[in-house]
Amino acid sequence: MKAFIADNNVTKTVTITGTHSPEGSERVNRNLSKNRAEAIERMYRREMERFDYRDESKDVQFIIKPVVDDWSDFKVLLEDYDGLNESQKEEYYEVIDGSGDFDSKERQMRQLPTYKTVFNDLYPKMRIAKTEILTTKDKRSEAEISLLGSRIARGDVQADTLSEAELAYAAEISPSYGAKESLYKAQVEVYGTPMAHNNLGVVYLNMANRTASKSEKDEYLRKAVREFETANAEEENAYAMHNLGQAHLMLGDYQTAYKYMSDASTKDQSEEFTHVNDATRGAVDIINGDYKLATIRLNNAPENETNLFNKGLAYLLAEDYRNATNAFEESVMVNRDFGYGFYGLAIVAARSGNQDVMYENLKKAAERSSELKRRAATDPEFRAYKEESAFRDAIR
């Protein structure tokens, strides 16, 4: 501890828990556990002065927690003790959980044939003051984390050079999905937490979204499912369930997707998560033909361009053209570079026979998305206008 203080660590709190063993000599002084804790505090303050902490010592909070006549520590020690078998340990548990005050229980233990062993091996471990120190750790700069992250992704340095949080941040700020994959793989290998598996799975979802190859897409999605299932197996959590729903949705397994997202909704009912989860559930509702339920869920979803388009699509399929138009227009206002809002407006105009508005919005959609340009050429919504030169000009 003196060596720790000598390193000039920036100490925030020092929590000292003084304890005593159950034996009578340890309990003559009723303040023994407190005295032990206070002795550590005095030593700590003395060493801080010695190593010139100056004004920092004023900010240190000392928390003294004396423990008197309590069997909790003894039960913990007994549980991990190899010197007794289970039946012998049970004799002590029966005494502790039985009737009588602290002194009478200690006297009952003295009658047990293994008491001398416990007295010699376990009692000394309770004649202590346990000290927990919370310090301020110097944070690495974003540039340092980015540089180390790049070197970890290349395999030049060990992954544990960065903490779990730093590895996650390095992956988050990396522009390359290949680097993100390498960093999250390193996070999984070194720390193996559910969140690390979940993060790696999200990378695979994004990579699946960005490939034109169906075989590659399916492979990325299978990898994503494995990571999300691992995360959920280690600790059931709503984010892994939601992401499993996303992956199965992309695989075309709508029933499984809906099940996972429904499970996620019961696991985390916070407002923030519910909004995100309802956005995807609303998309599945559209696929399943439940347009009314889709609009209810999507009304609760974050108002980004995709969710607003999906809401407009649900209203469109329910033939509620006024609300569909409003939702598509909101999608356009949120992001004018997102062509789908314009495409939705073009469909509404086509159904109502308003050709000028249809061509105007169709042109804007085609300018923003080559996929929508291709789709418009074969979309049954525009069948009546396919031979018109204005239509061909709009999607040129």
C-alpha cells in the first residue's frame, strides 16, 4: 500500500472495512474493528503527506466501515475453505442460522470437533482491515486510442494494451469495417463479455448490408447470429435479442425475427429501447400484412428517414393516403438525400392520378438511388405510365 501511495496515484476515495474474529479476546474492545480501520486511515494520510500530495489530500474521502458481531465474512471464508467437507461446514451453518445471540453461537462452535482447525485457519483472516481504493485513471486521448487501435487491428501490438472500453471506442471511431471487425474480435478474445460479442455481431450486420453478393451476405448474417446467440447465452439481454431479430429479418425468417423482438420488448421496457425495437417490429408487421399495428409501432419509433418511410409505407398499404403522404414528406424533410421518401410520394401520386407530382418525385428518387431507378422500371405501381416519355425521362 505504501508503494501504491508513493506512485502518486490520484486517490478519490479510500473505503476501509475493519473486522474482528468471533473469539472472545477479539471482542473485549468493542471498538477494535473501528480502531483497525482508523489505523489504516492514519497511515494513508501520513504517507500522502510524505510524498507531497499537497492539495489533493483535501479531496480524498475516507469511508470507515467497522463490522461488529457479524457472521457474514466468516460464512464467505467457510464456503471457500478446503479444510472441511460439506457436512462439517453444514454444522457451522446450522449454528449461525440457528437461535441465540452472537456469544452463544460462538460457544456452540467451540463444541464442534473441527473448531480448532477453523480457529487456526479462518479466524486470523478476520483480524484485519480491508482497504478499497478508488483512483482517477489518466485517460488516453482519442488520437492515442486510434493509433493503438490501428496497431492492434494489424496485429502489431497485444489487444490488452487497450482496456475493454478503449477497444470498443477504437472500433467505433475506425472508418473501416475490416478494422472494426478485427478490434471487436480482439475484444471478444481478451474480454469475452456479452457486449463484445454483440458489438462484433453488429459489425457483421453492417457488412451484410453493404455487400452485393448474396453468398457473402448470408455468411455475414450467419456470423452475426452466432455472435448474438453467444452474447445472449452468456447473459440474456434485450440488445442481443433485438439484433437477432434484425439478422433473421435480413435472412427472410420473419417469424423468428418477430419472436426475438417480442422477447426483447419484455426484457427491456425502457422508453429509449422500446422506440428502437418498435421500429423493427413495425417493419416486420408490414411484411406480415398487419398495417394497423405497424403504424402504431412506427408512431413510437425514432423519427429518422427510414422509420418515417416505413410508417408512410404502412399507411400506403392500408390505403390511408393522407397519412402516407405526411409520413413520406417527413422522411424527405429529415434527409433529402434519402430517395425512398420521394419514391413513396411518387406512388401516392400515381394512385391518385396526379402525373406531374408523380414524375417530379420519381425523378428525385431516381437521382438519389440507382436501386430505386431500377425498381421503378418494373414496379407495378407505375405500370400505367411505363410507355410515357415523361416516365422514361424521370428514371433516365
